[in-house]
Amino acid sequence: MTYDKNQTNPGSSHAERIGNTPLVRLDQLVRSLAGITLLGKAEWANPGGSVMDRAAVALVRDALSRGFLTPGKTVLEATTGSTGISLATLGAALDFPVHLAIPSNISSQKKQILATLGAQVDWTEAEEGIDGAIRRARELVGNDPARFCYMDQFSNDANWQAHFQTTGPEIWQQTAGLVTHLVAGIGTSGTFIGTSRSLKGYNPKLQAISVLPDSAAHGIEGLKYRGDSIIPPIYNPHLANGTVVVETGEAHEMVKRIAREEGLLVGVSAAAAVIASLKIAHGESEAGRRAVIVAILPDSAERYLGSVL
């Protein structure tokens, strides 16, 4: 498959399989909490294996429609892996090259997937995290702007708009409008921002809870420590009704707990969202309130079993 400057529906057969992911019930985790329904949005069901498929196809469509991505150009992005994998799968479908800047400490499974897909990768210093990868991507495009189409998911409105147009409406429909809480991790912030805006449009009283790691040296791939790091320009802190900070160790333990109690293999950032959801669930139940809590589960544990876990 090839593409041209007028194409706005890239890899249609691939894109058609993105989204409409199921909600899975996490009944065992809340079995002792009266009035609580806990649901997980199973984003590993996307063809690229993660929630970032939604943003990736939106970024590519936007770049094509605006004439930024043309034959001969290379897609460039800074990522902790999942967006890179999603872009690489689209690159394979559309026959455009993909160049990524990625911290060197991502899981070995993600590295293997990227190598299989043929993406070119600049590995940046692990201790610099995603900020180091962002700086490298900016350096690459600054040195050779004619070669690269820099997607810049942290600044690109197409990122959050993908979730405003798809993830939010799906959750509203799947819960028949009964969702009371959205819980999502903050990485690029696109998932949280877009889905929150969408759901609050349906119900302004909906509570949107963001999930953050506890330190700059955390091990929850996909989440971004705030502190003194580069704040994504698309991030809007005013959308969050609350924030839960999660430690890496407890996220790893929750991966195992979900596997053993629910029979689901979720990724580390998904486990962090479940931890935050359970904290909200306990508070709502103790207050005698009913709640339908939806946690975004970005990917599965299969990308982490051989390394982080």
C-alpha cells in the first residue's frame, strides 16, 4: 500500500480495526464494595496493541491532510514505545519510513516489536526519560527539517481530538450514559484530555481522575512525571477533578493481582489506573454512593513480562 498527499484515510483496513475496544468488568476487585461497578477499557484490543493506535492514526491523517507528510518524508516521534509501535505499524501499512527517539530503558518486548517492524530508533539516556527523547527528536528535525515530518504528539491537538471523537463516545455508549468516573494515566495527556472533555460534554458532573507516577525515576512506562519535566502543551490541569499518585512497586504488584483475581494480563500503566480506581471506589462506597468507574487500560502485560515484571 502507498500513500499520496491527498490521502486522508491512511491504511483504511488497518484504521478500521482501531477503536471500539471492549469494556471488561473487574468484579472481583470490587466484590466487597457496595454500589461500585469497575470497568476497564481494554485498549490492547487495538491492532497495534495499545491505546496509542488512536492517536497515531489521527496524527498521520492530520499530517497528510495538511500536506506535512508527503512521499519521501520520514515520520519522526519521541516516545516511550507504544506510540512508536503504532506509528511503525502504520508505516508498514502505508510504506513510509519511521524514525523514533526512545529512552533506552523501555521493555525488551517493545524493542523487539520495533525491530520487527523495521523502525529506525535513536536510543536516548535512560535517566533523561521521555524528556531526553523529546530533545533528541527536536534536534533531528532542527538539523534536517526537509527530511522529517515530526508528529510531536505532546503538542499536537490531533492527539487529544482522537479520544474526544472516539474513546469518550464509546465509553458513554458502552455504559449507557451511567459512567460517573473516568480514570486515566497522564503521559502525553491526550487520552485523559480528549476523553475527559468528551464525557464532560455528556455529563458535566462526571469526575475525571488523572494518574501520575511518584518520581522522575519511576518505572511505569507511558506515564510522565510532572515535577520539573517538560509539560505537554496539550495538557490542561483544570480538567482533572482529582489526581492519584502511584508508586512503581505497587503498580507491578497490581499487575499480578489483576492476573490472579481477574484473569487479565494488563500493562503496568493499566495497573496504575486500576490502583487509582480502587481508591476512588473505596471512597464512594464508604460514602454510600453508587459509582460506575471506567479505567483506561492502555496495553497488556505481554510487553513487560520479560523485563519490568
